[in-house]
Amino acid sequence: MESLINIGIILTYVMVAFAAFAAIGFGIKQMMQKTNNAKKTLYTIGGLFVIILLSYLMASDEVLGSYEKYEITASNAKQVGMGLTTFYILAFGAVGAVLYSELSKVFSK
């Protein structure tokens, strides 16, 4: 029974990897066909990397004493802090974009 579960898990990993490569491949194909949109896409990806880099630089690697029993390292703490900071920045940006869009519609009439 365990061998069937292992085969199922491995098959799932293979299918997820195939889907990820297909999605990335088709995205790259579209970027090559429509070069005017490629510039905007690369700027967006670059902006995301800048946000992630800033979040990593702002994150603290301090491990509180109460977390030592969970074997949390300074690297793990910094990665979690980076993820949270990135989420907060992107969520704040999304809410700001929605508010800007809706308020500009209200005041343009």
C-alpha cells in the first residue's frame, strides 16, 4: 500500500512540474511573439523582484527564545519575515489600486 502512495506522490510531483513548465513556456512563447507586451511584463517581474529584495533586506533574523524549541534558525526567521513583509506590501498595493480605481470613477463623473 505504501508503494502505491509513493507512486501517487511522485506522479503528482511530475504533473505539477509539467504544468509549471508548460505555463512558463507558453508565457515565454507569447512574450517572444508580442514584443511590445514583453517590455511591460519584464518591468512587472523586475518590480516584484525589487519588492522581494527590499523585504529580505528589511526582515529581521532574530529568533525569540520561545521559538528555539521548534529549531527555528536565523535563516528561517529571515525568510518568514521576508515573506510576511512581501505579502503586506503587495496586499497594501492591491487595496490601494482598488481604492484608486473606484475613487477615480466616482470623481470623474
